[in-house]
Amino acid sequence: MIKFILLLICIKYGYSHPDGAPDSVCDTMMPHHNVAPKQCETKYIIQSDKSVYYPNDIIRLTVHGATNDDYFKGILLIAKNQHTQEILGTWSITNSAFQTIACDGIENTAVTHITPADKLQIEALWHSPAILSQGDTIIKATIVKSYEEIYVDCFNITLIPKQNNLPVVQPMDINSQRDLLTKPNTNISWTYTNNTVTVTMVSGQVNLGEWRAIGFSDDRAMGNEYVFICQVSSTGTPLLRRMHTKSGKRPAEVIVINAVYENGQATCEFSFDTTSGQIENETAPIVAGKDYYLNFAAGILRLEGTVAKHNFTFVSSRTYQLQNSETINLDQETTTTPSVITTTTSAVPVNDVKANISWTYTAGITTVNMRINNLKVSQWFSLGLSIDRNMGEDHVFICQRLADNTISLQRTVNPGGHGRPQLPGPSSDLGGIFNVTRERIDDGIIHCDFTLSNFANTTRQSRQITFSVLSPTTNYYPLIAIGNMNSSNWLLRHSFRQALPQTVMLNQAEAIQIDPSMITTPSTGSTTSTPQSSDVAVNITWTYIAGITTVNMRINNLKASQWLAIGLSGDRKMGEDHVFICRRLADETISLQRFINPGEYNRPELPDSTSDLGGIFSATRERLDDGVIHCDFTLSNFANTTRQSRQITFPALSQTTNYYPLIAIGNLDGSNLLIRHSFREALSQTVVLNRAETITVNAQPNTSNSVGLMKAHGIIMIFTWIVLVSTGILIARYFKKAWSDRKICGKAVWFAIHRTIMTSVAILTLIAFVLILVYKKGQWVSRDNRREFAHSIIGILVICFAIIQPFMALFRCNPDDRYRFIFNYAHATVGFSAFILSIAAIFLAMFFGYFDFRTNKEWAIVAAWSCWLPVIFVIFEMIEVYFEKTALKMTKTNTIAMHDRNGTDTTKIEPEENTIKDRIKAIFLLLHVIIAFGLALALMLLIGQSKI
């Protein structure tokens, strides 16, 4: 007993929280481990995507290990005022391995872990308050490496608050016309010795927070040249920077000799070697003996010291070679008017405007972000929400760039037709409270952000508007319009308008992208630079040890603003799947998240933190290393697969279930939201999470062409078997006695037409078969995909019958042969069998997920065709029966014995062939061809326009 008591005394007293920090530690941020914090080391790094924030802003925070071995088990993240230590803002998570907790009784004011599993990185979003307090904000992190190793107040980052009406750039406004240059005020000289160029740039009238730059270009156009920037900070510190104008390009090594700023004059002296060799995938180095144009630009600095867009540029009219020493006075070189950026109120074209609109929905509040590029002074851009894609009775949000270069955001209503949008009265109930959160222009990009909250019941009608109030649960069509303003900042009629086909809702995340290709006509040649997914390669492996599935994704050639996803599906179709998406964001950082795909082709959704998805997801590596993207994660603590999630309607993820891997690749918009995939493949193999697996997928460069082969197969088959085959059968069955006095090449008309059509059918069917064979690379469809497999079996029967028919006809016996009936029955049986099987094959093709049929239009077409076929055959049969009965009746009536007066001559009067019958049949045949061609054309257009 004494030994047991001594043992209890020796045990450390402490509390462990493997499922996250309790809210009681929000003030001290000290875990209850009964151990002293370790001395601060550089084991972990905390980063933010911006250092300055505004009211209702969103900042992405990332905490990760300094090396791959610096894992952590627990974390606590809190934002506090630097002076008062008051907890500020709220948090949201992007990873199901973490959660938010309530500090001081306020929800979502801190972030902590859920499981004690090792983690390499955490990513979370901090939402700044609507009212900013005095003093900077400190993001504080407490990190737990193990029970004994904790770090408190070691890894912090400072964020600077800014009000909306304060400029981002200091010491002057980027858009201020008063401080823009009208001439360079710069002398440039260089000397050449022993393959080294020494350059001296002296610029006068340089203010604090300004920069001057020169570049050597071989084509007079900006882009792809090396740039040397001489800048003066807001504190008067000069600095020489070497930059480039295209991502990934490096100039030669530069030696800074001198950088001086005195009495408003900046002098930067530097040198570089001209014998640098060509580096793979980079622009050619600056060398001696080559002609270069001299580029000059000037501008101001942002608050953080980075270079803002130039407001003055100049390009020399002659070329220079660096081995020849030069002294150049740019003021004397500028014989033409320099390209100073000025403002204007005249009407200007809108064909280069680009916009990204996205929104999120949290706790009843819709937060909308509008990012607009190339919207010029005295122009406006609007987003309308319409229930019918027509202008009138719409809710409209207008972002204006006024004549004084300020930004204005307003909510209006469009009461009817093409009338001017109106500002609602103060007592109008429009649905939702509109609050502007940002009206700003930053580096040429216009930010118009707002929130909509406190939505009224959608059945309640406004007292002043005659249409439905705005509702977060209603499907709306986005209407985009762009136009100019007059000198009084009144809206002029739009010069561009487009109603988008997609529908959006305000209670779910959405993204809308407007680019110049939607605005300009094809003849302008305007294109957008969209990264291609055709060369992306991915290798996915996982292992299973002690109940934990460890997944490693290695992705090659995934470019910035692209994403790759692996989905685990029970049926090889999109919908009701578990999805893991790796994104390469625009800032070159990597983000890995778990999603769910609730139904068919809907946008993947981030699950709620309370959802039971099956297994706890934890990202262990999100990194870009030598061009290869690493997205690694673990899945652990799986629930019973029979247990259903409280918020999703399909089974939770299970380690014992067979899944089909779905691979998709696509692009991101300007807000890093997913755009529809440009590549998708459902693999035929099945995988299980409780065993080692390997998946390798290459997005082949000829993917789009291959898809074209598959579409061509469908289009040819539909035209052949709906139009040609049905027409050929009708002619052979019902037109043998028509046009009896006419022949083509010595053959009856019906036979010549029938033979021509059916020979074409056999040839076109073979062509379509070759196309699908090339598309599938000679591989048969897997039996696991039952509809496609059934389609392939029926299709091969149709192809065989189509080939047999002409050969059977070649070896037919004479029409009067005693065994001719055998050929007649066999020929008809094979032909009708192939025709009926073709209808079944078309029906099965309607179930293919490839074509993304979002409506029932295709079913209406196939159903109409299936109904028309028996109708037209019944019509022809009725015509035949009617005229046969009529002919028989006339024969009995008119075939009589008639004698002459002498009673010696007898004449038999036979009924003549009724030409009315042939005319009626010809009319119905023409009607059939029109209907068959129309239905086939509709189906062919659906297939051709489908996004695969």
C-alpha cells in the first residue's frame, strides 16, 4: 500500500486535452500540462496573406513547421489587441482536423485542434471586426509539440488595421494626378569592361515612396524583359532591386555598387555580367553585341514597400548595345508625348473589363466580393439577380468608378424592362440589409464588397416594389452589365449585357467569372490566359497502419490557380462522393481540403464541423517542392459505416468499402474558388482504404481531341440510325410498286434509293465504330459500369448486323427463285433487329454522365422518336390496307363481260393503279424525313455542346 501511495506521489499532476484546448486558457494561452514552456526556437512559422486589413476583412493565416520534421500535436490561435489584450474578430476553419472555440462566451473567437495526431500545418481564416479598435492586432499561437514540449508566445504575427477611407499607399495616393510625372528627369550611363556592364541611373525630383526603373528589351513591348528598380522608401532609404516582368524569370546576378538619396535625387549604381549562359525555361540573359531598346518607368510604392503599377512609361526610339559605353538623357530622348496615365470622362470601350464575383454564406450573412479589372474612370459595372434572365423586376448592385477616381457601390432596383435602375426609398423592404464593406481601387483592381443580412420572409412583399423581395433560398440568374457615365456621374445605357445560364443562391458559396472573351466579338482576337490541365500528372499512394490511412499525392505540372481532386465514389458517377482537393493558389501556396459532393455536378461543399463524414481528416503536408506539389493527409478514427451522417444523405467514408477513384482537374477564379473541371476521369479499378493502393493518372495532351472523337461517334450514329435507316426501311417496305415506270441505272427507283441509303449506313457505322475504338484506345468498357457495358454490347451487335446486311444482299438469289423467301425473311429480320437495338443503344447513352445532361430535353427527344416510329408505320399500313380494299371493290364492280351487238367480243376492264396512293405515301415519307432529321439534329446539338 505504501508503495502504491509513493507511486501516486511521483506521478505528474496535469491535464491533457487531446481533442483541443479548453476555453478557460484563452487569457493565458497556457496549456494545463504542469510544465514550463520551452525557450522560443525557430521551429515553427506563422504567415498571413496580407499585413494590412480593413473592417470585415478576411485574412488567411498559416502555421507550419520550419522543416518536414517539425510536427505539432496541438495548437491554439487567438487574435488580440496589442495594447489592451482584448480578443478581436472571429475565426473559420478550412480543415476538419481543427475547430473553433468560444472565448469569453463569444463563439468562434479561437482555433484549436481536434485530435492529437501529428500535424505539419494549419490554415485558418480570421475575420476582422466591423469596427476597428486603436492599435495593431497580434495573432498569437501556442503550439504543443508533445506533453512536455510547449511553446507559448513564441510565434506571433502583427496585423495593421486600416479604415476604408484611408489610402493603402503612402506617402501619396496611387491615383493622384497632381504627383504624376510629365518627364523622366533621369540620366542613364553605362561602361563596359571585361564582360561587365556598370550602370549608373540618376533621377531627380524623386519623392519619398517613389520608384524609377529601367529595362533592356528586344521588342519595345513591355513583358519578358529584365528590370532594375531604384526606389526610395517612405523613410528616405534608397534601395536597388532587380526584378522581372514574367513569373519564373531571373536576371543575371547583379552587384549593387551604390544607392544614395539626397536632396530629392536618387542615384543607383550597379553592375552585371554579360556572359551568363541560357537557363532552361527562362528568358535569354542580357548579353553584349545585341540590340536592346531602353525602357523606363516610374511610379509609387505601396504601404508595405512593394512596387505599385507605373504611372509613367517611356521606350527609346533607337537601340543600344551594351559593349558600347553610353550616356543618355531621357528628357532629350522623349521627343514624343510620354504615356502619362490621365483620367477622362469621355465614353470608352468596355471590351477589356474582367470581373470575379464570389460570395460565402455564414450564420445568415451573405458576404459578396467583387473584383473588377480594367474598369476605367467614368464607367460602371453591375450585378443583377433575376428570376427569368430578362431585365426588369431585378435586384441590382452597381459598382461605379467616378470621374474623380473614387469608387462607389450602391444597391438599386430595376422596376421594369430596360428602365434606369432606381435607388430604393429608405422604407422599402427589399429583402436583406445591405451594408458596404469595401469601396477601393488597389493596383488597378477595383474592390466592391458588401454583405446582405437579416433577410425577411420571401413571401412578404415590399411596400414600394411590386416584385418579390430578395431571398437567400431563391434561385437567381446573374445579369452582368457594363456601361459609361456622363460628367455628372449619371449612368448611361449599358454597352454590354449578358444573362448567365447558371443559377445561383445567396445561401451557398458561389463564384462568377466575367472575362473579355465574353464581351468582345471573335474578330477582335481577345483571349484569356487560362491554364491548361492537359499536361498534369498525379501519383496517389496510401498505406494503412494501425487503423490510420496515410495518403500521399504527388502532382506534376499543376499550375498556379489550378486544382486537382480525388473523389471516392461507389458508382463511378459524380454525386454523393467524398472529395479531397489540392489547390495551387494564385500566390503559389498550396491548400488541401476535404469536401463532399452532395449531388451530380454540383460544386463540392466544405462539410460542417459537426458532420460525421467517416474518419477524421488531417492534412500533414501542403508544399511545393521543385515543381512537384505534395498534398498529404491522414484519415483516422473511422466510425461504423452503418452510421449515417446527420447532415449528409449518403454513407460515411469507410475503410472497408470498395470505391472507384474519380480524378478531376480545373482552374481557380480570382478569389481561389473552384471553376468547373476541364478534365475528369472515372477509373475502372476499385480501391479500399484499409490496404496499400497506388493510382497514376496523366491528363493526356490530346484529351480534348479524344473527347471530340467520342462526340463524333455519337453524332454519326444518331444521324445514321434515326434518319437514314428508318427512311431506307420505309422505302423498301412501302414503295416497291411506286414509280414503276422509272428506273435508275436499270434498277427500280425504290431499289436504287434503298441500296444507296443502306450502303451509306454500313460505311458510316464502320466509321463511327473506328472513332469510338480510337477514343477507348482499343480497350473494352468495364463491366462495373453497367450502362456503358450494356451500350457497348448492343452497339457491337448493331455494327455486326449493319455489316452483314450488304454482304447478304450480294449473295441473294433471283427474285423468282423458289428459295428467295429465305433471303427476304432473313434480310428483314436482321435489318429490323439492328434498328430496334439501335433505339435501345441510344436510350442507354442518355444515362452517360459524360454528357452532363442537366434537364429532361434529351428524354423528350428520345421519347418523341420512340412514339413517332409506330405512328408512321401504322399510317403506312393503313394506307396500304385502305387502297387494297378500294382496289378489290372496284375490281368486283368494274370487271364484267360486255358483248358487242353480234355477241362475239368480250372485254375485261381492270382497275388502274391509283396515283393518289403514291402521292399520299410520298407526302408522309417527306414528313417522316423532316421529323426524323429534326429530332436527330436536336440530339446531335446536345451531344456536341455537352461539356465533358
